Amino acid sequence: MKLIIPENSDFSIDNIPFGIFSTPERTPRAGAAIGEYIIDLFELTNDGLKVDFDRSVFLDPALNRFIALGKNITVDFRIDIQKWLKQSLWSDKDFNRFFVPQESANMHLPVQIGDYTDFYASIEHATNVGMMFRDPENALLPNWRHLPVAYHGRASSIIPSGVNIHRPKGQTMPNGAEKPVYGPSRLLDFELETAFIIGRNSDLGQQISTGEAASYIFGMVLFNDWSARDIQKWEYVPLGPFLGKNFASSISPWIVTMEALEPFRTDTPKQEPEVLPYLQFEGQNSYDIELQVSIQAENEEESLVCRSNFKYMYWNMCQQLAHHTVNGCNVRIGDMMGSGTLSGPDESAFGSMLELSWGGKKTVALNNGLQRKFIEDNDTVIMRGFSQNGNLRVGFGDLKTKVLPAL
């Protein structure tokens, strides 16, 4: 049986991302995406593709033990999969054992996430928020151009694509009120982000340099860091994000390896003033990744509301990891680092409803005459990301999350 990969598939043979899937017949296990199929890596390494490591790692419900094998093994294994696919050596009988249709599989979190950090690394986003909530002439706080700002988030509420969330509740302070009220958030928002997955452990006290950082990054996912803006606004002083952020964060289920993204490297935006020596770097450490957000109202077609690009991010991933560990903080395999909202230089590239509606002062047009200022009940937010250069395309697949009414 021949494997057919649709034109413009996110999961081309140049990609081969890794994830965790299950079916009624197969327990959660490791797979690799190709076209509209998932390669069952445990079955593949039984008699389709021999490996020199313990293939039981592919029966784990998370990729941590596979990633822990190290890039000297995982990089070559991905290349071996590509070679095997090009040879098409399987029989018709083996096809249904090796390949599982994506539409018949359930996707799970790809890794066990021990810790999660969210950065604030888009200068366009930080400037927009600063203009809305502070002096427009001094939108960026004094430290912003000197270090990658971040906070430590909640790993337990990170969910894969396809898992619905309920509108969060909390305290808010309505305009003109004298005391706070409790109830469902009225200003629920998405944040268009990516995240990178740590692929090596470091020791407590160890500093990872910008030059070493790439060897600690296994791959990337799309990331929707949901925000309840009204809860967040009331609670964040003086310590920062808490209940307005930790109720849910959604990630795409396939980890796209850094090796797959290698052809799409690009320059990091110019950083002024010059950063401190430990944040300086060499070469191209950013990536040209097209990003999109759509909103699908109940029983409606989806409406595109944002087009942005990962290359706009002011602080690159190597700088983020170097700063994260400069004080000796250790990182562990499976840890996740969010980029922060990835807004671009014009309104069509704003990566949140907060910016698109400018704090609720404007409406965002959807199809069929619908409008939004923030996310409403039964809306589905869909994020997509891909890199393309001629016929070479590497993508992340869809990240979909539906918002249900508050419980």
C-alpha cells in the first residue's frame, strides 16, 4: 500500500515530529506524524526499522525517556525514519500495523512537563500592553531591553489540542466599583505563542550559555497561553500572573524538532542597547515561522483574526535559556518555555484579543457579520504555524480549544 502525503501537508517527510497518541486498540505511545498518518514507533522498531536502544521507550505515555537518549540518538533516528519512508519497504499487511490514520487517534500531551516558564519576549506586544495600561511615552519598563522578562507558570493545567476548557471564575474589579466581585471572567483572551521543550538536564548551579543552549532544546510546539484579563488586572500587583493565567494553557500535540526547523533560521531583530555579555550570541538564532489565529463561533465557519511570525520575537530562545539559568536554576527534560505573545508590527499581526480590540475599545470582525472584543462561550480558538521555502514545508498542525460556559 502506497503512502500518499497531501500537497502542503504540515507533516511532510522533511518534518517527522514526535508525539503521543492512542487508539481503542493501542495504549498511549510514541508516534511520528507523516501526512495524514501516525507512525507507531513501537511497531516500526519491532521489525520495520531496527534500533540500538531499548524500544520500550516508545510504549511510555510521554516522550521524556526517548528524549533523554540524547540528540546523538534521536537526530539519527529521525533521519532513519525518513530513509525508511523513502524506501517504502513495507507490505500491504504491515501498512495497517505501522501507520495509524490521524483522524482515528487521540492525541495526548507529548511530554511530562515538570516546570513551565512563560517569557514576555515580543517587543511589539510589550509595547502595546504598556501603551494601554501605562504612559504611552514610556510603554516599555526600564528593564525590558536588558533582559528576557518571564514568570513561572502552572504545569498541571497545560492541555493538548482538542481538550475543551470552561470559562474561569475569579475576583474582578468592575470600572467604577468600590469593591471587587466574584464571578466568571468577562474578558477571556488567547495569547498566540510557541514553546520550546527542554531536551537535556542541567545541574543546580550550572549556567547554560547562549552557545550551549541549542543542545538543550529538543523542539517546539504551538502554545495558547489563555488569559482572563479582568482577573489578571485586579490580582497582578505586586507579584504578577496567578489565577488570571493558571486555569489553562493549550499546546499542539506534535513536537517539531529543531533539526526540522534548521532550514528556516533567520536573524534575531536588532537589540538596542547592546545586551550584557552573557546574553550575546553568534549566528542566526531565530526562525521564520508563519503563525495564524482563527476564531470559530458555534455553528459557524472559522474566521482568521491574526497573522504573525515567530521571527518578530525580540529575545531568541538561546537568550531565554541563558537568562533562565544564569542564576544557577537547573532545567529538566520535558520542561517547557513559552515565548510570550508573538505580536507583529501591524494590527493584523497582534497576537491577542487585548491588542486586536485595543482593550475592548474596538470590535474584531468575524464572518457572517459577527463581532468579538474578547472570546465568548462556545467559541473555538484555532492556532496554526508552519515554515515554508519553495516546496519545503514544515508545520505544527492545528491547536484547537473550545471555550465552554463557566461551571
